[in-house]
Amino acid sequence: MRILVTGATGTLGGALLPALVKAGHQVRALSRAKRESRGNVEWVWGDLISDAGVEDAVRGMDAVAHLATSGRKGRGAVDVPGTRMLIAAARAAGVPHLLFTSLVGADRVRTGYPGYKREAESLVAGSGLGWTVLRATPFHQWLDRRLSEVAALPVLPVDRSVPWQPVHTGEVAARAADLLAGGPAGAVEFGGPQVLGTDDLVETWLRAKDLRRPRLPVRFPGRQYAAQRAGLLLTDATPKGRITWHDYLLPPAPAPSDDFATEHTASPTSPANQPEQDPDLRVYGGDEGYERPTRS
Ligand SMILES: NC(=O)c1ccc[n+]([C@@H]2O[C@H](COP(=O)([O-])OP(=O)(O)OC[C@H]3O[C@@H](n4cnc5c(N)ncnc54)[C@H](OP(=O)(O)O)[C@@H]3O)[C@@H](O)[C@H]2O)c1
């Protein structure tokens, strides 16, 4: 299949591109930065706010994976008007399937970032295109970055009443790749394997980073945290991810083999002789033929 990926340089895009290439698809990747095309990835320049390059980007595609976002501080600029423009271009080009990535709870929370995702979801569902909305829980990498920011403070504010269900982007990407191959599926939720209290989340993170911080019990304000506290951002949907927060931060050591001879005489490419890899690569077994671009 020929698949356009918006948001290809983002956290999820960086995991989806190798998954699609590995599955044998031809990938067109959209970015606001100019990049060199390599192998099965063609990079095209485009901007979902000004609409520049979008019409050309969707032409000839069998599916569009729309991951691009202006983020929590972006006031929905890419998520809502950008999605509207992308839908218009995809309709004009006769693209059969649009997959949009959203948040678990976007259908239940009306404010803030989830509110923009909700608005975009209804544009996608009413687009007349074949559609899939893949709602995911917060990514390990995103929580890791947020905790790193908060850890700059001398004390860590912790709201014990807020639950989290972190998920690995490699597994979200694998789910997205399956859904793209399977065709329009409507709304689908995908969450991490465990629900953790903020205390557990923070405790594991501090241990993994070998940091010590006093914790300050607080109650996070606002309607979004109230929704999270009420469990509205969690999902029971199956399948769910298998890589836990603990595994992401402290990957388990490879199991020792009790067959020394087999381990040491097997060919250098045998799985027994491969080093433990990055969790993204563990999910896919490698991203041969694809080199993730760096942000410019
Ligand atoms: N992060 C999470 O924990 C989480 C959880 C659940 C669902 N999601 C959803 O998953 C998707 C991907 O999230 P992410 O965390 O991977 O995103 P991210 O790392 O913040 O990346 C954002 C991407 O959007 C692109 N972008 C921003 N403005 C653009 C514009 N004007 N025109 C075109 N592209 C633009 C950026 O590309 P360039 O800078 O190269 O142009 C970048 O690749 C989003 O839909 C998000 O809502 C995220």
C-alpha cells in the first residue's frame, strides 16, 4: 500500500515509519522541514496550518495516517483546521482510508487538548472517507519527558488520586500499522497493560533515573484532571500493550542461557547472540533499511 504519514517526525511517527516499511508499504512522510528521501520512505514538505503541500502529498495514496498535532499548547491549530484541510484534500484525491490518532477519553472530555481531539474526531467520522480513529493512552516517552521537566523542581508535586495507563509508542505504531492494513475500522482504543497511581509512576521513574526527590502531595486542578481522576482517560479495550512502564524504564536483562554451547556456537545473527535492543526495535525486530531523521 502507499501510505502518507503526517506527524512522521514525531514520537509516534518515528515508530510508525519503520513498522510500515517493515510491513512492505511505500511510505510518504510529511514534515515542515525539508528532508532527503531514502529507500521506501519519500519525504515531502507540507504544512497543515498554511495548507501548503498538502494537496500534492495526498495524491495517489491508498491511506493517510494523520498523526500531526500542534500539541497540548497549540490550541488545536493542526488538530482541527489542519484536519479539516487534510480531509478536503483526501476527498478530492479519492483516498479510501484516513486513520486519525487521538486520545483515550477524547469522546468523554470536552475541554483542553482532548476537546480539540474530540472536535477533530467528529470531522473525521463525518468526512465521507473510510475512517479509523485510534485513541491511545499517554505514551511512555511523553510521560518520561514530562517527569524530567517536573524533576527540575526541588520537590515533586504528586496527586495520588490521578491514575495513568502508559503505553509504548512501538506498540501503538504496531496497532496503527495493523489497522492501516485492515481498512477502515471506526473508533478503536488502545491502552497500556497496567493502570498505575501517580505514586507508583513517579517511584519507578525516580528509581530508573537514580534520582531522589521529596514528594509534595497536591490535588491537580482543572476539569481535565477531574476527568482523569474519574477514570475517563482509561480503557479496558483489548488487545492492549504488553510493555509496562517498568519495562520501558528498566528493561529486563536477557535471560541467561543454560546451554552455553548452543549460545556460543550459534551464528552471529542468531537471536541468542543479539544484544538487548531499544524497546522500539524489540517490538519490530529492527528497522532495517530505514534511518530515522533527526529534527533540524
Ligand atoms: N504523546 C502522547 O502521549 C499521545 C497519547 C495518545 C495519543 N497521542 C496522539 O498521537 C499523535 C502523535 O503524537 P506525538 O506525541 O507523536 O506527536 P509529537 O511528537 O508532538 O509530533 C508532532 C508532529 O506533528 C507535526 N506537525 C506539527 N505542526 C505541524 C504542521 N503545522 N504541519 C504539519 N505537521 C505538523 C510535527 O512535524 P514537523 O515538525 O516535522 O513538521 C511532528 O511530527 C497525535 O495525534 C497525538 O494526539 C499522543
